[in-house]
Amino acid sequence: MKFYVHYGEKELGFSFPQGWDVISAEDRPPISGVADPIKEIRDVLDHPIGSPRIEVLGEPLDENYLTNLGISVSKTEKKFNDAAGFTKKDDRLPRFFLEEKRLRVEMFWMSQKRR
């Protein structure tokens, strides 16, 4: 059986090796949810399997930690780019980000039959 993916305005065709079963995203069985996802997340963070709780591993993080980390990473990247000779002219998205239409993605799960 032939398959394809959308790429820009084109469809790219491909096939799988003989004996492979392919299940599309629509074919996969539904995954049951949990009644209270927040409670489940708290439970797994409070009772991790095979490791201590997160707060035991390091210092507690304040509410600005991730924001400050992102700023620090951006500044470090800027310093690297400056040292590498990049200028404001290089500080832009590639042209295809602006010109290419949205890519539709098809997802497949593959398994090889055991014989």
C-alpha cells in the first residue's frame, strides 16, 4: 500500500517494508484519561518511582526561575552569536518560515510482524 505526506503544495509518496502493519492516528485505540489530572501530577511528583522527591534533589525554585533561565539562555546565545561574527542582518527567520504554507502532518504507528 502506498502512503503519502503533505509537504508544502506537494504530496510525497512512500511505502513501508513488506510485512509491516501501519496504524494511523485515527485507527489507534482511545486512551482513557484520569478524573483529576492535577491530582495525578501532584501524586507522581510527591511519590516518584526510584528517586527522591524533586525538592530533596536541589534548592527550591521560585516563581521566576524559568523566566530568568530563559533570559539567561538568550543572553548566552547572543554572546555566542556576537563572538561568532553574526550581525543584526543575520537575526531573521529563514525565508521558508514566511513563505511556506502550513504543513499538515499525518502520524503513523508502525510495528513489524513477528514471523
